[in-house]
Amino acid sequence: MNKNEPVRVTKPTLKVAAYLSDLKGASTWGLQICAETGLGSGSVYSVLDRLEGYGWVESYWEEDNSRRGARRRLYKVTTLGKGSLKELVADHAPVSSPIRNLKKVQA
């Protein structure tokens, strides 16, 4: 993936980006992201792949041999990704309409 390519923004991308930007430097794994965001694994892993291609996320294999089960692929936000993810989420935050917030005036 070309790092100069425009960022593809979808609802799953925004959910994953918001979750990752809240991690404050901690690592996580794909199924944890699925559980926390309510997204399916197909959506989460394709978003993680794209974000890794942008250089915003890096992944590596878990090295905890004391844990039972298969190794997990862990994901961590890069230095570049910290600001980029925060900006992406902020740029696409829902804007409340002042008209919707007006109370009906009783005549």
C-alpha cells in the first residue's frame, strides 16, 4: 500500500481508530478489538491491515509462552499513528445540529 494514498474512511475504520487511539500506547490483539467495538473479525483485520500499511499501526507475534493457546498477533499504535488516528477520529466526529437541539417554543 502506498503511504501517499488517501485514507479509506468507513464506519469500522473509525471504530477501530477510536479504540486504538484510546489505548495510550498499550498493545492489543484483533479479537479484543472485535469484542470492544462489536465489529466482526473480517472488518477488524482488514482495517488493521490498512492502518499498518499507512504506518499507523505495527504488529508482532506475542512471546508469552506461559499463556495457553495459540500465539496472538499484537497491534500497537506507532508514533506517526498517534496523531493520525486522533485526527481521523476528530475529523469524522458527529456534529450535532443546533436546530435539533432547539426546544419547541410553546405559543
